[in-house]
Amino acid sequence: MKCLGISLIFFVLMSFGSEHIYADQESQARMALYKKTAALTNIPWEYLAAVDQYERQVHDDPKEGRVTAIKPEPFFWTGSAGEMPVDFFPNGWGSDGNGDNKAEIENDEDVLWTIGQYIQSYGTTEDDIKIALFNYYKRDLTVQTIMNTAEVFKKFQTVSLTKRDFPVPTEANYSYRSTWGDARGFGGRRIHEGTDIFANYGVPVKSTTYGVIEMKGWNKFGGWRVGIRDIYNIYHYYAHLNGFADNIEVGDVVQPGDVIGSVGASGYGPPGTSGKFPPHLHYGMYQDNGKNEWAFDPYPFLKKWERMVH
Ligand SMILES: [Zn+2]
């Protein structure tokens, strides 16, 4: 009884205009749709969820009354370039997922069922799904992002992954300021695309997000560095590391707080060159919109994550 009382109070407190409740209900509604479609098509739910998650970042917010963001091309849906008929399309993929005898391009169930059937037509293994996605999007980075996101969803069994972390422990001695677009003190005339967090050699460097390690290795400028693609089509770049954490490899799923390496001063020379500048973490963020990828200022995000963990 006591337990019930406490959880009731908790629920009432949480219900006061909390965005979290809404976000949670929405992700539950999404999950229910993914799982229903997965059961009907044999495409594991995390791939359907990852396609939706990818398109969520590429388009504006889903329309009122919709919970998924997938927007098929009209030609894919109808198989013809002309005016869209109302119900069925002999030459297109659009089909009826909710049993109302209409195949509506703006209906969540119809769209998911259609995408699920399309992928299933290639088969249900990881490779089959990759080929289906490539033929649908015609873009390697898109396929890679979706496959990565599916791995993350599979590991954590949810689409509600909002936790973040600051890239160095907030107990450590460190400093950073907004330097977006400054000329570099080193590295020639390239504009500085990121934030430098100055700290001592060996201070742990942590993943700020959920994601997949996409790159690990040496680059003449960045030294030892790691790249992580998150579930928001954002690539996080950690450079000048002293070294990598022992257990990290390309393809690994990470979560906020996972140690990926330590602060160093590597770079500006052949592999192993170090000490040409004070030790710091160079942290960069790159957004992909489905067509291009560009750098944006991580500083406001770092400030936010720093507050979240304090
Ligand atoms: Zn930098």
C-alpha cells in the first residue's frame, strides 16, 4: 500500500505540465508501432526505429497527430509521377497497414508497414537490410547512420535515450571558452571548428552521448582521435588524445560517460608526435541533414551538459 501511495504521488507530481511525460508517451506509442510492424514483416524493430529516428533529424517535426517522421517519396509510394490516387497503387510500394483499405502516405501505420515490406523484399539479415536501405536512400552515410542507430536501440531496448555527459570529469581541473571560428594558434590558417578543453595529461575523456564509434586512429593534425556518431545524425570528434581506452574499437556501442581515451597533446606530425602545444581535448560536432555534413559550435552544448552533471 505504501508503495502504491508513493508512486501515485510521484505520478501526480510528474504530470504537472512535464515534457518528459509527453516525450515518454510518444516514445511508447512509437515503440508499439515499430514492434507491431516488426512482428508482421520480420524486420527487427530497431531498424524501423532507426529509419524513423534518422528521418526525424532530416525533416521538420512530424505533423500534428503523427508519431513517426518517415516521409516516403511520392514516386516510391505510387510508382507514378502523376496525381496521387486514393487507395492502391499497382506500381508503387504504398500499402495499407491499418486495415482501412486506404494507403495513406501521411498515416504512421501505413508508412511503417510499407517501409517494412519494402525492406523485407530484400531479406531480413543485416546485409539484406543494408542493401535495401542503400537502394532507398542512395547514400552511404545515411545507411551507416541508420545501422549505427539500430545497434544503439538494440543494445538499450528503447528509443528514449536522453542522458548526456560532459567529456571530462567535472571534478578535474579544466578550462574552456567559446572559441568558435577563431584563428588557430597552431594548424595554419584553418578556422577553428570546435571547442578546446584544456586539462592535464591523462584526464579521462568520455563519450558525451549514446552512439557508435565510427573512427579511431591517427591524423596529422588531430593526432590520436576518436569519432562517435550519435542517434541524432551528429558526429562527435575527440582529438589530440594521449591514448585510447583499452577496450574501445570501431563499431562499439557507447553511452554517455564511457571512457574512450585521455587528454593529451598529440598531433602535428607523424604518428606519435606529441607536445607541440599544451594538452587539451579538441571537441568538434558535425551535423548531417541527409545531404551535407557541417560543423557547428559545441560550446553551448558543453555548457548545458556541464550543468546537467553538476
Ligand atoms: Zn581545437
